[in-house]
Amino acid sequence: MGNFIIDKDDLHDDLLDDEHYLQSLLHVLYTKELLSMKEIENIQSQLFSILTETLGYYTRNESYSVRVEVADKIMLSIYYTIGLFIKNNSSIKGSKTLINEKGMKNLFTEGEKLIRLKYEECKCLLKHIQETKLNTNNYAYNDTIDYGLPLFFDEYDIRFASHEAAGSIDYPLANDEMKLVGIEYMEDYLNKINMENEFCSNFDIIEIEALLKGFHKNSYHMLINIFQIVLVNYLGVILIGKKEKSLDITRNDREYIKESVLNLSRNDFIELVMEANDKIIKELSIVNKSLIDYITESILKVIPEIENGIKTDTLENIFITPDKSQDDVIRYEDGESVENDIFKSITEEIRDCNNVEDKIKIIREEFHSLKDLVDVLGADCIFGDEFTHVFKALDDFEIALLLKHTPQGEFMDSDYGTESEREWHEKLKVYLDSFDEDRKMEIIRISQGVEA
């Protein structure tokens, strides 16, 4: 565990190990002579009683004999559960009182309650993240949010392995707290990816995708942090002095940044970057204190990279020029369609709904293919202004896919299709015309570039 050389009156959290909080806490309290050896032995006896009881649950009271590694894992889980409660409810100095007054058994019970509460809160947060995630093609990002994180909630063992972090997380955060474990790590990860998404939502996803493509043509398959790339480019935009909410940086812009900071002292350079940090927060009207701190922490981390980029004349690796080339072909593979009888049943359910939000919910939950979406739009179960609400629930790429299923060119104003089909075609055209010209043309470009 290591030796602690500390003043008795100087108790700080940095003396403790987040992964092994209770063990390090007891060590510090004993080292500081706040707990006697007799008290430590009493605590150990209480912990052993909890272990014995928990082993009974583990073996269903058939035996208290298990492999040493299993007993060790369960003991670590007990330590973690108790430590989590103490960490969340007491200072280091106050922890002795908490331990003496409540006892290990009560602390363990309260710790399990806290873990279950955090577990449910994290499930709700994950649902929000899935509903508001970026419409990016980055595989690690999508796979982690859609499959890896939900796996945690299927596999996490609160009673016997609360210190372990289940699931499969590939997508890297800008600032990952690797020293945390168990539900604490999941809570930290979800809060941070939610903040990253909140920040990135200030920018058009088409512009973000162009930026990622400018970073690397195969960025979709890379383990990159989207927030970090977006943040740094917007930092560059602010340093240039642009007022618009853009991510666009040119070669000339990089030269301007280099010339502007080349002769500054390091302190003046850092001050300039931190002033830009404050402008980012102001320009985007960010009031979330945690997000403000996260942005600042991320920008502080990138300062040495910017300095090195200036020295080595490699700023193009830091402030990226978005790739807006239009010669890419997007190959789209549709999802699996539902059977005809199931489709009929679902559309009847949609038709009976009086609330458009309920209709959208059914469509989102029951249909997972473009073919089904196109069919349901023409199935006489969505009417009038409801089409606009349905379209608003789709992202730009999905709108671009729908556009491929509408008559184009000389057939645009013809009697192509059934009356229901013509209705949603016309409603989609009106909806598309409500966009600003740049967004509209980008969606049309994407639609033309999709190979389905």
C-alpha cells in the first residue's frame, strides 16, 4: 500500500487510493493514530463476519468453502462497497466517527443501497445519451453507446463484484478517470460522454463529419475522441477571431495563428489560450459548471501540443482543415424489415394513436429499416402536420435516405405513386425547403452520394 509521511493535522483526499478507498483510509487513520490497533482488529473482525455472510449467499448456504481467489474477489467487493459509502458521506477526519457509530455491517448495507441508486441513475443517463448521441459514423463511438455500455448493466454484479467494471468500452474520453472502478467509473464515464455530446451538439453534424474526415479519411474506424477534435478546432476559430459558430480552419488561418503567438512568452501564450477558452464558453452560452471545467481541463492538456506544433511547423495536425469533398460514395446497408402481418398490426396501432409523439415512439421502437420507414409513411397511418413531426425526429442522414425514395427531376411534380405516397413526398419537400440553403444542399448531396 505504500508509506504515508504526513502531518497529523493535514488530512487530504490525495492520500487515498480511489480504487482501494477503505483499505487506504484505514491505513491513513492508523498511521495518524486516529485508530488504534485494537480498533483496526475490531474492524477486521466485522469485515470477516460480512465476508462469511456474503459467502453464504454466494454458495446458497450449501458451503462456506470457496476458492481463495473467489473469496478475495468478494472481500474486495465488500471493501469497495463500504468505501464508496464513506467516500460519499464523510471527510477523512469524520470517517472515524462514521465507522464507530455505524459499524461495518451498517456501512456495507448503506453502501449497497448507494450502489443500487447510482446503478439506476446511470441507466437513466445512458438512455438520455442514446437518445441524444451524435449522428456520426465513428464505429467505436456508436458501438460503445449502443452495445458496450448497456452490457455493463447486464453484467454488473453489485453484491459479489461491485469493484469490477463490466461492459465493453472502446471509445476514449478526452479526460478519462482511469483510477476509478466499478459503478464510480461508469458514472464518471457516462457523465463525461454526456458533456462531450452536449458540447458537440452546438455544431452541425455535417460540419463535424467533414472535420473528422479532414483529420483522417478513415477516422470512422479510428479510436479518436470527437469532442477533443471539435473543441481544439473551435479553439483555433476563436484564436483567429472569427465570430461565427464554425469549425472551418484554412492553411492561411493556421499561418495567422502561428504569426500571432510566435513571439509571445509562454505565460502570455497560455493567457491568450485561456482567454480563448473563456470566449468559447461565452460564445456557446455554456452554463453547466461541470462542462466548463471539462472544457478548461481539455484545453490545458492541448497547450503543449499547440506549442510543439508551432515549433515543428505541424499545426495542420492540431487545427484541422475540414474535408468537404463531395466525391465520396456512401454505401448504406438497410436493416431487417418486419414480416407483413407484423407490419400491418403495427401500422394499425399507429393509426389508432391520437398523439403524434406516441406514433413516433412506436415507429422508432418497432421499425429498424429504411424500407419499413418508407412503407409506414405511405400506409395511411400518419396524417397532415404529423409528417413534419416525424421528419423532425429523424437526423439529416435519415432525411437524405428518404429523399432517395421520392421522385426526382421531371417526375418531381408528377402523379408518381399512390395518394398517400404523394402526400409524404410533398410534405418532405416542404420540410426540406424550410432549411437554410446550405443545409438543404448538403442533404441533397448526401442523398445523391448514397449507394443503397
